[in-house]
Amino acid sequence: MPNKLTDAAALYGFIVIGVLVVIGVVTNTVYLIAGGLIASLLGGMFLAYPPRLAAMLFGIQIVFTTSFLSGLSIYAGPFRIGFDGILQIWVFLLWAGALVDGEGRVASTRSGKLILVLVVLSLFAFFHGILSGSDPKTAAIFFKTMLGYLFFFPAMWILKDRSNLKILLTTFLIASLIAAVWIIFKGFVGGDGVYLRATSGLRVSSREVNVVVVGLFLIAMLLWKRYKTVPLLPGIAFTLVMGAAILLGQSRALWLAVAAGVLLAFVADMSRTGEDGFRLGRLLSRIMLLLVFIGGSIAFVAAAGLLSASDVVARGGGDGGLTGDISLWARFLSWWEIIRTVTESPFTLIFGKGFGAEITYFRPDLLTRVSIPFVDGSFFQLLLNLGLSGSIVLALLYSRGIAGSFRYATRADNPGDTVLALWLTASFTALTIAAFSGSLITNYRFTCLWAFLFAVLETIRKNRQ
């Protein structure tokens, strides 16, 4: 179909979906309109091109909360499939059709090979967990999440046309901004996941904040490199809103991850040779810019009456510092139990206990013993489920992302690829560091977004060769 028709179909489709969602929320009948919502999405599938479907998938996964997506799901055996899953499956079907037509072949890359190995190990862990007596639904949740990395391959196919990259990145950025606004809104109205701590003030617990970080890096790099015609004032407003949302999330691990991501991107940019190479004046100006941004974000949440500067400082120190941080000790105890569990035999050390396996340990923050399959820390989660083999493959995948994007950032010869390489350097670094204490790259629904980042890296590197 002509682009104007597909654009109109996508626009009207989003309008219809938005109206249905608003009606559902206002009348408290959101689950009753699920059928109409899914029907609208299905109708849009047959009118949209693959990049627009992928953009719709990204937008839905980022903007809609986990509970909302779960409420609009159906079970196919042990697998729970929501309309975001339907969109993802449809993109894969379109790619399969392109393969049949001889147009869907993608280049063989090391990232792709590592993803295939990771998914094969996950398939083994799925059956291993079920045969070992784990709950099939729980095992399916883990497996479905890891399958999201396979989105790397249709993403590589879609990105063969570089014009599609702008569509997906624009969607990624806008959806991240909406998610940040949603987190701030939740801070005002309260509800699930909103806590008021005596020592560190308001906290909004939201998985979407992980994607907000990646969106923040994107708009920051666009402004930093002054790529093309990025509007300055809206761009600054976007960064302040996203920064405020990250502060409200109050995840110290994520704060550290953001700082490390920005630092490595700075180093990569300063390592560039030629006209864009190291300049002391640029270094000082960027340090000042970073300080102003941090201060502006704190001032933003303080002016809104959500979080004071003293609250931010208190949260940074933890509950009594490192030695007295209860949540940190709870993680240490769970990790020790995982190590003790997988070292029971050489087989479990190498291949783990399978998806759905539970550990039982004492939670000092809850003052009770718990049995749970979900662990804080992506690498320890895979150590439990896939053993050393899975943890090492995941580490290799993300270390390759960091090293590959850093290396390309020092060599990119055009402004667009420089922005993308610096963005990926910061993003991969932040995701990897945050994954040490959180499960954002193994347990959450965003794995297809992270696979997209790897596809962007391989695409821009391939175009340079």
C-alpha cells in the first residue's frame, strides 16, 4: 500500500486504541474492552509495514504497565500471550515470509550467534525445569522472556533499510518519554508500587524506568553531538523529565549504571581522533553540562513536591550505609544460596537447575524465609537456571555490546553513526551494571528491545565495512 494510506491507517488505529483505553480506565471496564482493543491491533497488522509493527510493539511494551499487559493476556498451554506477544509473533511471521521470498536473509554476526546459543540453552532449561518438577507456567515466563532476544533477527531484516531506523528510534524515544511522565504521575496519585520511606522520601517502583534510562541516553547523545536539528528547549525538557523519573525510581544500582554509562560514552567520545578528538574545553563544558543536568533533575522533582535534595542524598547512602543495607544483604543471601545450590553437582554447575527452580533463603528485609524462583541479579538468575554456561554466554553478549559500540564510537566517520555508537556504549554499559543487582535483561518483557540495540550495533558496523 502507498505510504500515505499506511500512515493514515496507523494514525487512526492508534486513535481508536487510545480512545478505547481512556474509556476503559475512566469507566473501570478496561478488561471488558480487551476484545475490541486486540481486534483493532489485529486490523492494524494487515495494513502496516514491518517497521511500523515493530514500532507499535516497542510503544506498547514501554508505555503499558506490566499489570495491564498481563490483564489482557490469554494462555496457550503454559505460555501467556498478550497483544504485545501477538505483535511480536506477527513480525516474526512477516520475516519468515520474507525468508521464503529470498529477501529476509540477515548477515551472520557474533551477536546473532551468541543469541542463538543463549536461546538454545534456554530451551534446554525450559524442559529441564519442567521435567524436574518446576511449575510449567513459571518456567514458561522465563523462557518466553529469553525468546525475546530472537527479535534480533527480524530487527536486522527491518534495519536493512536505514530509513526504518528513524521510525523505531523515534518511537523508542517518545515511548520512553511517556513512560517517564507516567512514573511521575504515579508519584502524584500513588497506588501500587508507590512507597513513602521515612528516611528517603517517595519511591516509585517501576520496571519501565530501565527503558527510560536508555531513552534518556538517546536524547542526551542527540543534544550532545548537536545532530542535525534537534530542538534544544524541548530536548532539555525531555532530559529533565526522564531524569526526574529515574530519581523517583530511587534505584541506586540504576543511578550507578547511568553514571557509568555516561562516563564510558564520554571516554569513547574523547578517544576519537581528528577534528572531533579530545579537547580540554569540551571536556570541561561537558562536565559542567552533566552537573547542571543532575541539579536540574533534582530541582525538578523538588519543585514538584515529590522528592527533596536531602531525600536523594539519603537514598544514595542506603539504610545505614553499605554494611547496614538490608536489601543488599538480602541479595547477598540469595546469591549465596544459588551458589550453594548449583555446586551440588558438576551438571548443575554447568547447566543449572532449569527454569522455574526455586531457592529458599532468609530475607532480612521481610524477617522470614521465602521460596522463590525470581532472583535479583540477571547473571545469578541464569546461574540458577542455566548454570555457568548461560551466565557466561550472557556476559559475553553484553561485553561484546559494550566493547563493539565503544570501538565503533572511536572510529565512526559520520555524525549519525557517532550518535548511535555513543548511545549504544552508554546503554549497554548501564544495562550490564544494573543487571548485576536487578533482573532487567532476563526477567522483564524488554528483551526484544535489548535485542534491537544489538541489531542497531551490527547494522551500523556492517555499513562501515
